[in-house]
Amino acid sequence: MNTQPYFALFVKPWKPLSIPEVGAHVRRLGFEWIELPVRPGFAVEPAQIERALSQAVRLLGELGVRVLNVTVALPLDDERLYAACAEAGVGMNRVIFGRHGLPYWEAEAQARRQLDGALPFCERYGVQIGVQHHYGDSLPVNSMGLYNLVKDYNPRHVGAIWDPAHNALQGEDADSGLDMVRSHLCVVNLKNAYWRRVNGPEAEVATWDVYWTSGRQGRASWPAVAAKTKQMGYTGPICFSAEYSAEHDVDRLIVADLAFARSLWG
């Protein structure tokens, strides 16, 4: 039984690597758990998920790496997704819903229809859908929206993946954000960012973009996240997104962020 959270790594930045290369690399970086993309161009392709996912999990296991969850580029009502996860022993698929130009509440209703269609497969195969919030043209955009979307579902089937960076970009603090999603919290995504002005004060209208940075430097307080999860007694996974605007420096930054997180969570 876990007595404290454990750390995983989303391996999206290392897209060109084969599965054995991914396993060896994440061990060098200091991780034993990963989130595995099942997307076009990655080592495990959606079209081959029924065969390739189990094979990938087996190869990673031989290297001492376990798969926390996947993020699969297949429709949520595609039974192959759940059958493959069950066969491979992977218990969760992470999703983010786009708004696709729809008004917010229409987009939420569309997301609910997708979740409703997936529930029979979640129940049959024992696979959970983890819904993540995301700033911008996505759904949900914040912690309250995340809770509103998942609150009516059994958390064994639909959970909340909470992200302090997106939370902070939308103007919410860690304490209240985690309180909002507590009932369904299944993963804490860990990254950091801040809004950066990209034009000067002489401009007619200010323009801003997001800069993805290290855990110590962004708008979200990782110490506050650690303190709140400890207060809550959260012992589930913490998954590093490894998202940095300085993409050429991802290995150095993720190693430093893992050390920082270990100092916070013990």
C-alpha cells in the first residue's frame, strides 16, 4: 500500500525513441513509471493497439518501467482501446476534450455524451477514463469545470486529472482547485508555466502567450500543491508532463524538476 505519492513521466517529448529506448532513457532520468502515448508516429500506434500495447508493457517491464496510464488517439467508444488496456494491465486512459468552436455548455454536453458512451466499456474492462482540464479552447478549462463534468460519474470509471499549471493560468490557486476535484482525483499532473507578454508597451493592445518553464519558476506553487496533497492524504500518482518551451533542454529540466518534487513530497 502506498503511503505517499509516486512519480511518473509522460514520454511524449521522446517520440522518436523505440519502446526499449524509452524504457532505458526514463530509468536514466530517474523514473520507474510512465504515461505512454498511443498516437500516430509514436512507438505504439492506435491502429495496432490490440497487439502493440501488451508488447510495449512487457518490454518496459523487463527494464523496470511500469505504465501508469495511456493517452490514446481513438474515439472513446472504440472497444479496442479498453480491451487492449485490460489485456496489457493498464488501468487508465487520459483524455482532454476540445471545444471545437462550440459554446462552452454545448461542448460540455458533447463531452458527457462521449463519456456516457464509454461507460459500458469502463465497467466491462475495468478501465478508468481520467479527464484533464486545460486552459484555452478546451474543456474543462479549470478545476470547477472539471468537477462539474465528472461529479455525476462513479470515480472508478471517470476520474479527475488535476494540473496546477493550467489551474494557475486560469487564475485558480492550488488549495481551492484541489478541494474542488477531491472526490474524483486520480492523478496530479505536474508542470509549470506563466503568461508572458510578447509585445511592447507601445502596442495598441497587449498580447500574451504561455511560457512553459521549470517547477520553481512558474505561476503555480509546487510547494502549495505538495502541502495540500499531504493535507488531503493523497497517495496517488503524480505525473510530470515534461512540457517546456525550451524543448532542447527537456532532459536537464525534468531531472531538476524531479529533484525539486522529491524535496517537497519527501
